[in-house]
Amino acid sequence: MTRRLNTLALTGLSLVMGLALWEWAVRDISRVVFAPPSAVLVRLATDIASGVLPLALLGSLATLAAGFLLAVALAMPLGFLIGRNAKVAAMADPVLNAIYAVPPVAMVPFLIIWFGLFFEARVALVFLMSFFEILVTVAAGARNVDPTLLAVGRSFGAGRARLVTRVMLPASLPFVFAALRVGLVRGINAMITAELFLAAVNLGALMKHSAQRFDTAGLLAVIALLCLVGLAAQAGLKSLEARLLPWHVRR
């Protein structure tokens, strides 16, 4: 408990110091160039109170949820298959590594041709940017399961299905949570990228309109909201990981 309070205190102190340094650094700079944190916080509170930011955020989160959940549903089983089957890994690794090296943004023209400019294309970009991060990490976790654990499971008569659910999956959970955390961050990046590159909607539309008006406070308010969403998502996954893996997570 004391360690957690100390961590929270240090986090709060670093945040306050960072905001104070930001406020001091831009004191002589025009707000058209870069707004101070005081102006950003006021704008953030105003847009939240008016309902503009929450409504835009809900639309963006719908895209994120659809693309990320689809990526998880496909990448998890495929990652375990690649990680545990040497033949499948030998066949899939060259193709996956080649595709993984291509920046997902380079696929935007194809997504426009295949899906148009709207919801489906945004979901596809979130899927692409999350899928490979999750797949590679889960495959690494499945590949690194201690063979001794599998041998013990077999010695107790565990079949293939029970080995997967009772041995491989629990042993791979640290990698699974790492995959979810990295994939979620990439998904948030893809969400806002899609809303800027494709049809401007939701948070992306707010950012474009603010940029057109040289409203840096409005731009930074959206970015601050994205930071808060990312921090909340990461904190939720860390909390869930600590509950499910108390032996792995240092409190």
C-alpha cells in the first residue's frame, strides 16, 4: 500500500512539474503557435462540458473497439498456432515478416479502394495496425512456454485441449497481456490516423477544424484526451493483469 501511494505521489509530482515547465517554456510564444497547458485545460473542460468531445470520442471508440476486437479474435489463435507448430511457423514467418515491414499507412490507398472512406475503412486500418503487433507477441509467448510444464501436463494424462487451456495459455498470459497493451496503443494510433487520412469524423474532424482555425488549444485538447484514454486503457489492462497473474506482476 505504501509503495503504491509513493508511486502515485511521484507520478503526480512529475505531471505537475511537466505542466509547469510547459507553461514556463511557452510564456513568450503566441498561442497560435503553441498553447500553454492552462489554455488547453480550460478548452478541454469547456469541450467536455458542452458534449462536443464526449460525442466525438464515442464515435472514435466504436471504430477502435471493432478493429481491435477483430484483431484480437484472429491474432490470438493464429499466434498460438505459429508459436507451437514449427511447420506453420516456417511457412508463415517470411510472409508475415515481409508484410509487417510495410508501414500500415501505406495500405491506406488500398483500404480506400476496398472499403471506401468511412467506418469500414477506419476499422480495417485499426485492425491492420493492431493485428501484427498482437500476432508477433503472442507467437513469441507460445514459442517460449517451458517444455517442462508441457511434459508434466502430459505425465498427468492431459490431452491436447487440456494442455492448451491449462498449461500453454496460463504460461503465455504475460505475453498475451503485453500483446494486448501494445496492440491497443497501436489501435488508438490507427483510430486517429484513419480519422485524419480518410473522411474527417469524430476526433479527427475536431483536430482538422482546429488546425484550419490555427486553434492550437483545440488541437492539444484532443491530444490530451487521447493521452487520457490511452492511460486509462493501459491502467485497466495492468490492473487486470495484476489480478490474474499475481505471481508475475510486481506490486
